[in-house]
Amino acid sequence: MRVLIGGGTGFVGRALTQLLRSRGHEVTVVSRRPGKDQITWDELSRLGLPPCEGAVNLAGENVLNPLRRWSEDFRQEVVTSRVETTKTLAKAIAEADHPPRSWVLVTGVGYYRPSHTTKYTENSPGGDFDFFSRLVTRWEAEARVPEQTTRQVVVRSGVVLGRDGGAIAQMLWPFRLGLGGPIASGLQPFPWIHVTDLAGIVVHALEHEGVGGILNGVAPSAVTTSNGDFARALGSALRRPAILPLPGFVVSAVFGPERSVMLLEGQRVVPRRTLESGYRFAFPDLPSAIRDILS
């Protein structure tokens, strides 16, 4: 099929593009800049949807960029980069003479309230308790298109782990130097997924007509993984100690109280509907995922 990907030049987008092409699909990326097999967001708005059977949106400014202060301007960038791009794609799909058969939006598990005890499935409530949860609610609402012509899937992703970006890329050097460790107590849940599986879930959703609605994009073992478990597993794979915690007050000072919640707290998320849909995880457990990333 022909697949249009918003935000396809980023970490997850590159993995998704590679997987789609390896399976014989054609990919066009919507980006801020023109290029080979790319169109711009302005061209999409002006000219409408190019011919495609599937559409995906991955676009979104990196919330945890430590080089960006959590100012009102940056908050607005975080919102606009997600909500407006989704709105633009959904409008193009709704107005297309030949809309795509499938439309996949990747959002986040920040929809669910942080908790050490509650286990969240795709049917669990959320989306109304802080900035990020309300952002996910608004983001997903903007994606709605006429269901009689286009099947819609929302993948709520956890922390994405991979070789060429994501969480591990930012942590690797401290751990290699033996300076790594858990964040604060390390007891907070760590809902993770390997980038190969996040891309795999999106492709699974595009290719299978029976898949629809919300899918949790986390590994099956993520529901029992804590931040401390992740730090120990990464340290063990690197044969380095992982005992130096990053104090919570440092995290709050760097990221601000609103953003730091994403690192100091977490959710126990179960990919129930994802598994029921028939998706088979390539990396269901943390040791195999880390071994692959570091190989």
C-alpha cells in the first residue's frame, strides 16, 4: 500500500519507514522541509491528501528536551506540533475524494494517571488530570474522521527504546562511565517499548482490517518494570554499576515541576487489546530489548 507519514523523519518515523518499505509498501513523509519522497505540511494543507491507502501521524516536539526551558512558548510548541499536525491530516483525510482505508495516530500513555498500583488497559479512564493527559485527550479528538470510509487506530506509546534515539540514547554515556542509576527512588513504573515493536504495531494496524480503536504501545512485561529495574538492566548489559540515583530535585530543577512528573512518576500499562489483536512482540522483555539495542 501507499502510506503517508506525518513526522516520518524522526526516531520512530525512520524505523517505521524502514519496516514499511521492507514489507513492500511505498512511503511518503510529511515534513517541514521538502525532499525526496516528502511533501511539506503547507503542501498538504493547500493541495490536499496525495493518493494513499494508509496514513500515520508521529509528529510532535520532544517534550523532554533538556535544552528547552518549560516556558509558555515551548508549551505551545508541544501542543501545536501534535494537535495542529493531527488536525491538518484528519482534515485532508476527511476531504479526500479517495480517503485512505486506515489512519493511525501515535499518542502517549500520559493519558493515564500515574500510579504504583493501578494497572491500565485500553479501556481505563484518564485524560483529564494534568497538562499532558488533557493534551492527549485533545490530540486524539482532533484525529476523528468519518468512520464509514476510514478505519482509525490510536496507539498510546510508552517510553521508546532504540539504538538511534529515544530514552537510551540520552542515558548511555553516564551509564558507560559507571555514573548511571535510577531516577529518584527508582520505584516509579517504567512503561517502555522497543522502537521495533512500536513501528510493528503501527504496521499491524495499517495492514489488518479488523484492528481499530485504542491500542496500548508498551511491552507485555512493562507493567511490572520500574525505573530502577531499567537502570539495573542497562547497567548489567554494559557491565557497569547502576547505583548512583539522579535526585528528584535535580530533575525538577532541569525540567520544571510539570514536565518532571514524566520522569518521577509513571503508569503500569497493559497492552491487552494490542495482544488480543494478534500482534506478536519482537521484544516482550527488557533484557532482550536492551541486548538488541546495545549489540
